Amino acid sequence: MSRRVRMLVLGPGLLGLGALFAWAIAGLPAFGHYRGPYGYVLNRLVVPLRHTTNVVMGTNFDVRGVDTMGEEFILYAAVVGVTLLLRDESNARHVERHTRRLRNETVRLAGVAMVGGGLLVGLWLMAFGYITPGGGFQGGVVAAGAVLLLYLAGSHRDYSPFRDAHVLDPLEGVGAGGYVVVGLAALASGSAFLTNLFGRGTTGTLLSGGSIVILNWAAAIAVTCAMLLLFAEFLETYVEPLETEEAGA
Amino acid sequence: MSYLPYIVAAWICLVGIAGIATSRNLIHLAVCLTVAQSSSYVLLLSVGFVKHGRAPIFLGTKLGTPAVDPVVQALTLTDVVVSVAVIGLILALALDAHRLSGTVDPDHIADVSG
């Protein structure tokens, strides 16, 4: 489709879609006038049933636990896809490029300090995810982002342990597989998939929620490794050639 | 009575789609797709909002205190994860397209393959 035709289609298309949106919005309850019932029901039930004070995580890992497993495997599939597309290429490609290193010591120091801070925040989000706002998914992304700062503020060599596929691949498997194992363990014991077998613990402590603790950490490991693997594939494809070139010079 | 958050969501979606259609760069296109997708976060969160409601976290808060819908918040989390997965794949495809055709302009890539 040529650019001109596309623009001609786009105008009426956007107008039509906008009209449909307006129609849909007119049928929605006004902002703040939530009608329920699921939100009200869960806000009442999740804490007594699972002893997790963060109802969002209780919803994610209990009420829609199977969905969350699917979500984890969406991320897993994306990593596999990116790896298939890029990993092969990294060996074939040897383009000469110039690299720019950060020369300002203050910026580098601040960056490295942020790595530690970011990792702590990430771990806190993971560990207390089912008690206070947070969770394995959010913590995993923050932790992986903090590690990536090591690459931006430090050097390529500082970052290299965190892009080692021999470590990340099995860990990613442990994270994604761990979730399934918890579900299957419940099946093997004669209950439904992902039924909680570990009691409920004390509300508001790290030992609350039973299986949610394990599911949360499995998700945290899977997400951290998935993000690091994604970064590693992109970095390997486009950064490796210039780093070896610089090392040789 | 306010519908502003819904209108904002619709607007973000339309702007994102317009960006995708007019894009001359695959990376820009991927960002526009993220913009369009983020409209669903705004929509989900505003649909579940309860007036004077707190976050659905009951640490030190009595059960039964008005709180917003946790279901849409959980769905938003899924939405963000899917968005990250999709953006990763699209960027990888963009790298591949650049390697094969030497350009990241979607119009020119079409010329090469046609």
C-alpha cells in the first residue's frame, strides 16, 4: 500500500474508531462510579482466604493464577523468539563501529550507586510483593533495569556476568518451570491445579499466603532472567563487535 | 460525573494508531505501538476506580474500607508484561529487517521485498 493510499484510509478510519470510542464511553458508568461486583468481592475475600494483604497479588497468584502462568510463558515465548531471531546473527556479524565511553567520573559513580539502590528496591518489591505494593513481576523488571545501569555507567566487562546465557537460561527455566511445578504438586496431591498446599501463615508477614510466596519468587526469577536475556541478546548483537575491536586496539 | 479518563484513553489509542500508520522508522513505530497499548492501562485503571477508594492493599487498613478494583489492576500488570514481550520481539524483527534490507523505513522495506 502506498503512503498516499494509507493516509487516505487512515483519516476516515481514525474518525470511525473515534466515533465508536465515543459511543462506548457514553455507555460506561461515570469515572469513580464503579459497579463491581468482582472488585468488591475480592477486596473482602482475598485477605481472609489467603492472608495476603496485597489483594492485587492475591488476585494474580490465586484467583487468576492460571492466567499469570500464561503471562509468564508469554514473556518466556518472547525471549525465545528474540533469541531465535538474534542469537544466530551475532556470530555472523562483524561491523566496525565506534563506541563512546562515559568519561565523567561523577556520572559513573552516581550510576554505580544507582545500581545498588535499584537492586535493593527490586528485591524489596519482590520479597514484600504480596504484603505491600509490588510483586515478582515488578521487582524483576526493576532489578534487571538496575543491573543494566551497570552496563551504562560502568564498562562492558563489569556487565558480562549478567549476560551469560549459561547461567540465565537454566535460571529462566527454574522460574517459569517452578510455577508449573507448584501447580502440578497440587494436582498430584489430589486437589485442583495451583491449590494452596502450604497453609496461610500470619497476615502481614513474609510467611503469609502459602504457595503465593513460592509463585511470587518463581515469577521474580523468571522475569529478572527474561529481562536480562532480552538485554543480553540485543547487546550481543550490536555491541559485541565494537568492544572486541576496542580491546584489540 | 466525569468521563475525562476514558476520553484520555481513547485519545492515547488514536494518537498511537496515527503514529503507527504515519511512521517512517520501525523503532518509532514500535514506540507508537506502545503508546497505543498504554491507552488500555489508562482505560482499565479508570474503569476500576472507586470514588474515595484506597489502593486494594489492606496492611493496617480495616477490611471493608472502600478500595479500587484489584482485578483491573492485575489485568494492567498482565498488559504491561505482554507489552514488554511484544516490544522486545518487534525490536528484534526491526534489527532483522535492517540487516536484510539496510533500512528501517517500513515503506522502503516494502519496496525491497516487492
